[in-house]
Amino acid sequence: MTRMYALFTATLLAISAPSFAQAAREGVAAPRKAAAAVVNINTAGVAELETLPGVGSRTAALIVEYRQKNGPFKKIEELMNVRGRGEKTFLKLRPQLTIAGTARAAASETRH
């Protein structure tokens, strides 16, 4: 039985190995994770906030709850005021966060 298993495993490796080697020769890269989109923390709902790395349903709900209680974020750094969101986590998320395009931001831009 062990001999049959070894033969089966060797056959599978022989069949799959050339395809990996061929892909490497042709420059075919492994599929990459899509770049995360920028999320507006003043308008995003729970589902959109969950697309951020490290943000689950509970954290997303806390962000929405904070926004409802305190009004829209004036600066993205205010996200660190949400329970469980410290500086280290914020710095990882920062490139994917925005507050631009909110009604308050648009109103202040038209005044200047």
C-alpha cells in the first residue's frame, strides 16, 4: 500500500511540476491580492469599513458608533479615539483612509 501511495505522489508531482516551471519561465506571476481601495471613514458603512485590513465587524461597528455620537471625523487621526484603534494600527491603515468628499469638507472648501 505504501509503495502505491509513493507512486501516486510521484506521478502527481511529475504532472504538476512542469506547469510551475513553465509559468516561472514565461514570467507568469502568482496572483496578487488586489490593492485595497481608499475608504472614506465619514461615509463608509460597516461593510465598507470591513474591507480595511485588520478591521472586523465589531471594529467597523465601533467606528460607525463613534461617528454617530461625535459627528464626522475632522482629521483621519481622530480614528485613534475609537476604542481599540491605537497609533500602531492607525499607521497601518492611514494610506487607505480619507475624509475628503464629505459634505462638511465640501462646504469648507467652497468658503475658501
